[in-house]
Amino acid sequence: MAQNRHGSCTLTPDTDVVRVAQLTDTHLCRAPGGTLLGMDTDHSLQAVIDLVKREREGIDVLLATGDLSDGGAREAYERLQVYFTQLPGMDFWLPGNHDDRAAMESVAATAGRDCLSREIRAGKWQILMLDSQVAGEVGGELGEAEMLFLARALREAAELGLYSLVCLHHHPVPIDCQWLDEQMVADADTLFALLSGFPRVRAVLWGHVHQEIDRQYQGMRLLASPSTCVQFAPGSVGFKADDQPPGYRWLDLHPDGSIETGVSRVWDVAFNVELDSGGYL
Ligand SMILES: [Fe+2]
């Protein structure tokens, strides 16, 4: 692993397939045992990690795509990095609306870790970690600086013949949940206009919506994934929790630019969740 001053990290996978696990929206509270809608988010994260251990033998990259803490507590990020030591591979984080970017940076710097790298290169792939957080807002927006970073990184990847996986927290397309669609990336049109110029971008991957999505758009795969804790009900008008269990997404990034991916959930553990709650924000 090597990092340069631009915050990029180069990994050398064991095989020519880059094996990725995405664990998103962990919503860890300040103290262990804290809950979200009645669910102990430490307990559910550990159950998902146990599932990953059973199902995925090798992992090169762990992607944590935002809402890693529930309230931005430094203690949550400190615990998160300890949880991730149970799994092989390097973990990389990006912020969601529940996160405190300064606390994330402080924990990463104290530990001397590269988990906030913006660009990961592994085999024939480039993975980009974008920041769609708008301070004080629930909804997301990338803004000019992120677009410039993205354009520069994609140009470099194109010159090197790398395929790209673009990650962020908020959803860049409507997902047919009215209350969540009010929070989607505000400048998604600009994002897709930019991506359309780079045919080696193979997928966009996000968190935030706490549900599985797998679509095709402009030749790309659009992917969202369950939270490691509480799920949100697909197709809902107002806030609605779902009884689906915690889970994660795995992705195998092949050297020909193809992607195999799927979602797996913890079915053998009982979790408490307050399904009649009116909201969680
Ligand atoms: Fe979340």
C-alpha cells in the first residue's frame, strides 16, 4: 500500500479480481449499546461483520459509505476502526449527513491511517470516495470542488486504462421513496453529465437509503445497499422503517471491467426495531 500527497492509495490485490465489501450507515453512537429506532447498532454491526467473515474469504477493500456515526462522536469512529480490524483488507470512509468530518479526520490522523483517502487504485480499478455532505443539512450536494476532483481523477484513470467505481453517501437518482427523494444529490444532473464522458466508469455506489437498489443507467450500474442496522421501507411516501435485517454488499471488480455484486443479510440473529416510529433524524 502506498499513499501520495493527493490522498490516493494504491493497493496490490492477491488476485486480478478486486474483492470489495461495502458496510454502510453503521450509525454507531457515542457509547457501545446505543440504539437507533430501538436497534443496538454495535450489536448489528458485529453481526454483519460475523456474516462477512463467514461468506467472504478474501477482501481487498472495505468501503464505509457514510453515516458511520449517528451523531458525529469521536468515540464512534474510534470504535469503528477497531471493528474493521476483524476483517482483512484496507477500510476507507466517506462522510454522510450524520457524520462529523473533523472528528473523522482527527481519529484517522491520530491512528496514522489512510482511511480517508479520496482515490484508491487496485489492479485495473480506481475507486473514488466523494463527499456529498452539506454541513447542517440532511440532503446531499457535491459542489464544484468535488466535481473538479472527480473530473481530474477520471481523466487520469482514462489515460491509465483503469475502470472506475464512484462512491458517495447520498443517492444521485430518485428511488421512489418520497421522503428520501427530497434528500437526493442536488447537483446529480451535473454529476451524470460529467460521468457520461467517461465510459470506463462502471458503477456508482451509495448508502443513505438503507435499502438495496441495483439498476442500469447510461451504461453504468447504480447500486445502493442495506444499512448494517435499521432498514427503510422501499416505496414509502413518508418515513417508514422496514423489517428486513441488517446486511452488506459485496462486489468483485474484474480486470475486464465487469462487476459481480450482491447483497447479503443476517437472517440468524433476532434484532429489535421500532417499526411504528415516525422518524429518526
Ligand atoms: Fe443512514
